[in-house]
Amino acid sequence: MSDRTGDRQAENGKGAGGSGRVLVAGATGGLGTRIVRALAACGAPVRVLVRPGTPLVRTEPLRRLGLEVVAVDLHHAATVTPACADVACVVSALNGLADTILDAQTVLLDAAAAAGVPRFIPSDFALDFTRTPPGRNRNLDLRRDFHARLDRAPIRATSVLNGAFLDMLTGEMPLIQFGLRRVLSFGDPDQPLDFTAMDDIAAYTARAALDPETPRILRIAGEVTTARGLAQAASEATGQPFTVLRLGGPGLLTPMIALARAFAPGRDQVFPAWQGMQYLRDMFEGRGKLAPLDNDRYPGLAWTGVRDVLGRR
């Protein structure tokens, strides 16, 4: 994005919310930290909310970026509403289960509306759960339930949907079995899959926060590939031949999810093993596929590809 484009977005934000200030909740998390850095790089005034008692080691880096740090209890609206004063857009990068995605985020939403904030970006950042059936993915169900509240609120909302985090391909997401030189496939190895790097999500979200004319949903993907494409990228990145291992159709994941939930329920975990399987099922079924993509809305962004991430492993 050019400096001129950033200046124009900042001026537009000032017109909508007074100062053009962006408030970010969840700024000490992995994605939230990236979002506030991207906003700071755009020259936007940023206020971040942290929990009371957050260690200095986590808040001082935010202050060094020139950000305003405010400690609030996100379960008490009376402390959150004043923090939303003179804000053009609230960005939620909160991550958790029902007490966070539904309870705390609803307090944030109500406080933003009460303070007259014109725009709200919820903590969605996932595949397209507006097109997946309820009851098959716990984390997406929480976001779907929050959307019902969001759509009733007197505030303009914009969701950023980005598929799977590309960064997870070298860690938490077991699609690429590096030791075996195999890429797992559940169903069609040519099923398109959406991936976006967290840095790219943050850069795009920062621009969306400064853009007063965003639609209800923005869909982005740093790379759309397939299991076969992942095998080719892994081969090129490592210099070793990778092949696709088709384990069965997407339906195979359903009994695997049931077994994992029985033997390793992880009820208090945001991303237990069975939750990852639920995401894989949605991806290989094609239910959460992002289309059309809005990558070109903000010119000048550089998108990270699968080969880039695997090459850094």
C-alpha cells in the first residue's frame, strides 16, 4: 500500500470516528500483536486493551511502539465503555472459548456501541463458517453464535476470513508429514485449500480497520493450493520428494474426531487435536472455501506463499 493510500484511509477514519483511532483487544496474542504493529506502520493512532495485571514484559513492547495501553476487565462493560471513547474502529483479536468469544467479546461489542464507535471487526479470522453447517466445528460455532449478536448491534461490522493460518503448516497442522515425506489428503487431493500467513492477515486487517467503506465480509487467501500442490511445494523447499497419501474421504475424520474427543477431550483447550480435525474436515469437504477473494482491495500488499513458509522451516 502506498503512503498516499494509507493517508487517505487515515483521513477517512478520522471522518468516521473523530480521531481515526483504532482500538484493539487481544493485542498481546500472536495475531493481535501483528495487527497493532501493522496499524502503527500505517501511522494510525492505536489504543490497546489489556487485562489488569498483565506483566510489563508484554505491555512494554506495545508502549515502545507508541501505542496507548489501557487495562480493563472485559467482563465488566462499565470499565470498557470509557476505553472506547473517540475510537473509529474496534478490532477484536481475542482468542478463546465461549467465555471469551461470546462473553468478553459481547461486552466489548456493547461497550463500543454505547460509546458510539461506528465500526467493529470481530475475531473471526478463519475459513468461511458462513457456509458450513452448525454443530460440526466447535470454534466456528462460537463465531457463528457471536455473529447473531453482532448483526443485532447498532454498529457496522466487517469480518476478515482467511482460511487456515499458513504458519501452522510447519507445526500444529499435521498435513505435511516431514519425516515421512508425505502430505495427507482426506478425499480429493486436488480440492482447493485456503491458507494465509498471520503477518499478511494482520497487514490486511490494519488496512480494513482504516477503511470506513468495508463490506460485511472480506475474504482473503495468501495462497490457494491443494494437497498435491503442498507436496510439490514441500519437495521444492526441502529438495526431497514428497508424495500425497490419501487416507480416505473427509468422512473418515468424523469417527476420528469422536475418538479424539472421547480419549483426549481437551474441553478447556482452544485448539485440541480433535478441533484441528474439524477444521480439516471442513477444508477437504470444500464447505469453508473462500470465494470470491478480496485480496486486491488494498494494492501493494505482498502475499506469502506456501513455498516461502516451508523454505524457512
